[in-house]
Amino acid sequence: MPEGARKIIHLDCDCFFAAVEMLDHPQWRNVPLAVGGAVERRGVIATCNYPARRFGVHSAMSTARALQLCPQLKVVAGDMARYREVAKRIFAIYRRYSEVIEPVSIDEAYLDVTDSTLFAGSATRIAQAIRQQVREETGITVSAGVAQNKFLAKVASDWNKPDGLCVVTPAHQAEFVARLPVKKIPGVGPRAQQKLLGLGVETCAQLQQLSSRQLTDLFGRFGERLWQLARGEDSREVRLSRERKSVSTEHTFSRDLPDLAACLERLEPLLADLARRHEKHRAHHRIIGAVVKLKFQDFSQTTAETRSHRPDRALFMALTEEAWQRGRKPVRLIGVGYRLAAAQEGAAVQLPLFGAEGGSGP
């Protein structure tokens, strides 16, 4: 890589929860398998193995829909204690190769190996060695992306999944980015895709033809970020710690709540759980806002929030009403949360990797 360029590796375990289950139950390796909630509890799929994905099953899909697509799908509840145990072993291997590690979730991390002298400083060979050791010592496969920034490394790690390695060298970076579908850009969801498709934009090469002003008009503050990513630009550093910005809890109901009154009746236990979760962060993080999320019967969702240093039950009730009025439909899920201020000076904390609440799944 050119002098001064960083060497970033993004590591992502393949279908991690399902992979651990197949490791512990070899008889499940070749059958469609998913880790998720039960149908009768309105469960969703956390992750699934590749035989299940061939039927169109994917994470965040309702378990009921997954079973429609794949009637033979084996759905297991999962064992988070076991997943954390395996993840700890995997991250211990990562630490053999770099001290600059940014955990993203239980099964995903960035490593900065810019200053490493291992394998003559080759990030590609370091990634190969990590993948081999994880496979040999834990039985889990890891896909890796190697590039000179976090954005490209993350995209690359998904390029040759499962059990793949993709290296984006500076010499081929422009070509790689140009042919990248815009849907691969983090933050570009279905609605953003539709907006861009309406402009005839499907690849980053086409996205590069739009000005920063055009993208800002379309997407607000994210438009400027989108302009940078379309050119493969990302200046974010791999951070040793991550600042907690919120704490939340949510519940999916076994039966849809028919109206606003029913939603308000269910707030009390959610707020009690939220207070319990916030207790461990109270010493270092002030509350600066309140948030309510509603997911409706048709899976559409909305979020209402406001700034407040002392949100009470009345405020959460008002936010719930505000959110419900936007949809006026039966509600399947309610979430409540606090926005948190940065850690107090001199009291910065490392987020707990294993045991963090609300961590993203694989």
C-alpha cells in the first residue's frame, strides 16, 4: 500500500449463531437451520445457515414467514451464553495480531494492522492467518475484507461469503468502488435505493455523477456522507472503545395491540425494564432524551423522540401517542429508550462486548 495508507481488516463470522449450533449439533449441518423466536411469540429470525438462505430465509424475517418459505426449517431458540463463550475465544485470537481492535458486535470487528510487523507487514497474510487459526481452534469460519479504510474493508468482507477473503488494493480501489451496487453502501436501505433507482442510479459509478448538493437535497446530512462513500472515501479510525449513546428495551407482543389505549397500558413494565438497564450507566451518562418506537401490524415502524433530562411516564405516554397517530394501526412491538450524553470527563468507559444489551446479531 502507498506510504501513509492504513491497513484495515474487517472480520465477520459466517452465520455465527447458526454456526455455533451446527458445531454443537453436527446432525444439523446440512439441514435448513435458523436461530430465532417461536411463531406463537411473534418471533423473528436472528440468523440462519446457508441451506436456509437458499429458500430466501434471512435475518430480521418473521419466523412465520420463514416457515412459509421453508416448511422444513429447524428453528432453535439459541444459547447466548454459549455464543459469548465462543466469541470470547475468537476475539482472543484477534488480539494475537493487533491491539487496535474495534468490536462492532458479538461476531464482527475491525482490526488496524497498519503498524504490524507480522508477515512482513502484509495485511492480507495476517487476515489469512487469523481465519485459519479461528477455524482450527474453534471450528467457526470467518470472512475477511482487507482495505485501506473501514468502509471498503466491511464491504469486502461480504464479497466472498461464506468463508471468504477479499482484498481491495489501492491500485484497484477505484475500479472496485465503481462497480459496487449502491445497496451495498451502509445506510442505503430500501427507501434510499428506490430514490436512487428513480434517478437511474444502481452503481457507485452512476452515483458519482451526482453532486454533493444533489445528494444533500435528497438525503439531508447523509447525502454528504453518501457522496464520500461513492468515491471510496472514509476517514474513520478504528476505535479501541465505543461511546454508549443510548439504552433501550423493546417487546414484541403475541397479539397485536388494537389501539392507543392498549399501547399505553403496556408502557409500565417496559419503563421499569428501561430503568433497570440504565442503572449500570447512571454514574457516567446523563439522560438527555427519550425515545419511543412502534412497529405496526404491517411491519412498518416509526420513532418519536424529544430532548429531556428527566423523562417521566407522562412524557413516554405523549411520545407513544405521537408515534401511534402516524400509523393508527394495530401495534406488534413497542420500544422505549433514553438518549445519553457522552461519558463524564475522566470517566470514559469501554462498552461491554459480551453481555451488551441490544447488540446487533449476525
